[in-house]
Amino acid sequence: MKEILAILLCFALTLIIVGCQSGGTKLYFTSDRDGNLEIYSTIVNSGEEINVTDKAEDEYDPVLSPDSKWVAFLVGEKNNSSIDVLSLDSGDSPERFTISKGTGKFSTPVWSPDSKRVAFTGEVSGKGSRIYITAVGESSPARLSDIEVTGVGDWSHDGDSVVFSSIDAERSGIHVRNPDGVNQRQMTCARDYDPVWSPDSKKLAFISERDGNAEIYAMDRDAMDDLCPDKKDSRLEAYQLTETDERESDVSWSPDGKRLIFVSERDGNKEIYVMEESGNKQTRL
């Protein structure tokens, strides 16, 4: 139960805090208290705060690596940024790398499960957003997608798949691809986005507007069979978990994979809800 509450706390604070250290002992967040955006950490038990970055440029949207040894974040203006990675255990002179090539409109990075690689979307020179992957310490990311994307969804638990969504006119929907750039498959062919793997990577939850407004759907990994190139109906493979007149968003799995946490506007404003993986027992927190 404590583990569930810890993940709910991290989820509830995602608007200002996007890095939660394993065990819940330390949080990483963005603050402009010194005149520009910088990254801080705070120890939960004591409340002690540390300024992790201190440069003239804005630094924001920190994401902690799974092994808690690195933090990745954006640097610069929102539409003219780069992505840096900072070591958290290298003493008074921490290692810091820029892993994006040049500047552009980059998304918040997503770590691989082994903490060795980072995936992100980048839009450079107005050519549309694409997915890139790079290793920590490298500055020449490899492009993973050739179609325009809305964002990186998630890495599978075993690290062999990256799931993402596209708004490309011919390939709109959710796609899965090996991080080495092979075996791309299109899983859905509707306006679906924000996909996230369950902790065991056997299921995929995502947001869909296929019925007019944003609802939460899920799919079993075993049922994913590259449906869309032949324009078959992927609705038979995906099942609907929420059905309201208002928007649902920001879906996330509990650590044991038995519950889903999400944001809903069903009561007139954005509130956090939890439900069973089947969609039953939807409860506002």
C-alpha cells in the first residue's frame, strides 16, 4: 500500500515535479526562485533542498534515470532548447553531457529501463517532430522514426520496444519499434496517443479520441498484430476503460500493474482518479 501511495504522490505532483528517486527519498523539481528556471532536489524526510543546476539559461523538466544515477532535462527556451544529462553521483564536479544535436523544439526525454539510453522527440528547422535515441555521453542521436510523431510514449520493460504515437495523415495511431530502428509496427489506426506499457509490458494503455472525446483504452500485447497497413479495424483489439462526456488524460500504471491512475474532467475540473486495470471501480482521489 505504501508503494502505491508513493507512486500516486509522484503522479499528483507531475505539474511541478517530474523526477522521483527510487524509494521516494528525494524529489527533483523546477523552480524560478532565483530569477530563471533551475532544477532542485529535496529530501522528503528532512525538507532539505539543493540547487542541482545553476546556469544563466533556463533548465527544466527533470527526469530521473531508473537507477537514480542520472537526471535528464531541457535547457534553453521552449522552442529552442537542447537536452542535457547530469550525473548525480560524481562528487563536486558532476559529469554533464548534451545529448541532443543542435537546438530545436525537444520533448521531455524518456529513459530506457537500463538507464543507458534516452529517447525524445525533436523538431528542427520546422520539419516536423521525429523520435531520436542516444546513449548517455553521446551527442549524435539516431533518428528512430521517419513519420511525424506527437511524442515518445514509453519503453517496454525489457527495453526491446519503444512505443509512440503519430499524427501523420497516412499513419495516424500508435506505433511500436525496436530502439535500434527495425521492425516498426502500427498497432492502431485512430487518433490515439500517450501510450504507456504496463510494468510487465504485457498491456498497453493509451488515450483515444476515436469516439469523439479523449477516453482511456488498453490493448493486450499478444493481440497486437500490425493491423493498420491493411486498414483493418483495430477497434476489435483495443478495449475501452472509461466512458464519460469529458476528457481523460495522463494515464499511468501502478507498480504492480493492477491499477491505472489518470486525470479526468468528469466533475467539471481536473481531478486524479484510480481504477482497476479492467476499468472497474473508478474512484476520485
